[in-house]
Amino acid sequence: MELNTKHINGITVLELEGRFDAHTARPVDDFLHNATLREPAYIAVNLAGVTFVDSTALSTLVSGMKRARQRKGDLRLCCLQRPVRMIFELTRLDKAFEIFAGEDEALQAFTS
């Protein structure tokens, strides 16, 4: 799993690439923990390069979202490939997360 980060107008963008599963979730969890130490914690997770997620990955994202919301922020997802999107729909986590087609849309949602 590859992690790339950038900061745009006070929003942390995490770009992931590869399989997001129990073997690769730890660095993402560590990153989200550190990103939610400041307030407000605005995080966009770009999953364009992610081909697979498992329950550990989903749990990692849910934990990050909860921590961000506790810090008066939010965690939003964008650019999900169809197989990944289907997992979010099957687990009904598409109702818990705000999911955007593109990164720009996710970033704009923080300012609206």
C-alpha cells in the first residue's frame, strides 16, 4: 500500500494505492490518528488507487471518521473504484460516509 499526502486550504488529503486490508491498515490508522490531533480535523481520503478493502480497512476509516468528528471536523471519501464502492454499499457504510465522485467535490464540501 502506498500513502501520499497533501494539504489544501486546511484540508488533509490522503491518497491510497493498492490493497487496503489487515496487512496494510496500520500505517493508515497511524496517519489518521495523527491527522485528527488538531482541531478542526478535515480529512479527504482519495481511494482512486485502491482495488480492495476488507473489514479492517473499513474499521480503520470508521475510526478515523469518528475521531475527526470529535475534533469538529469530518472524514470524507472520494474516487472509489466500482468494486470498492460495492463493498461500501453492501456494508451500508455508504450511508455513514459522505462519498464523492471526485477529489475537488470532496474538498469543496468542506467549505460549503
